[in-house]
Amino acid sequence: MIRQNIVFVENKAGSLRKVTNLLAEKGVNIYGFACFDTPEFAIFRMVSDDPVRAEQVLTESGYMNRITDVIVVDLKDEVGGLDELLSVLSESNVSLNYIYTSFRRENQIPVIILHSEEIFATESVLRGNGFRVLSSVDELER
């Protein structure tokens, strides 16, 4: 499993930049992210090189945040690659809470970052159907 940070950010101009600047100043490297807004707050999800450090920095700066486990899986960079992954999950009756994308740094292979209620079962389904599930954030560098 790979860990991600979830940060609640005030939904006003410049707020997200304050978070990313704070993390950059503390040397936290963000590999993938997604941001979803609501009327008052944005939910900023990110996979970084040091989620524990990110949580500490954000908490010390007054941000409500937490760490959760996510599944990061290589995606075939071809027409229908995402559909194939979603088909496997659908046929296995897996319900996703959310999904977003990123890339491996060295070779630009797309990866999908996803979360479900049954995260261990979801990971097992993906592995059992031939998908490569990343086991550490270091694999995003390769």
C-alpha cells in the first residue's frame, strides 16, 4: 500500500498555493495529486515522498489533514487501458471511492491512484487480473 495525505484547504484564492509552498519549503516532493472543491473547502489529495513529514508540517501549520492508504497501479498507455481496469473492478463488484492519475517520473508510465472501502480486496483483484500494483512510493521514481 502507498500512503496519501488528504488536506482540507479553504476554498479561496491562494489557499492551495499556501499548502504547496509550505510543503516545498520543507522539502516534500508531491508525485500525484487531485483537488476537489466544495463551497467552503477543497479536498486536496496527494501522494508524496514523505507523507508522515507532510502530515506533521501541515498539522503544525493548522491544516486539518490525515493519512490514508491508496492503491497505485500501472495503467496500460493505450486506448481502452482505463476501461480494462474499471471493467475488472466492476466485474468483481468493487466500488471505488475516488480515482486520479499520475505518472512515473523516469519513464512516464501512467498510474492510477484509487481508493475503495475494501482496499485489500481491491488490491488482490487487481493483482489477480495481471495489473502491476506499486508497493512503495519509490516505484514512482522509476
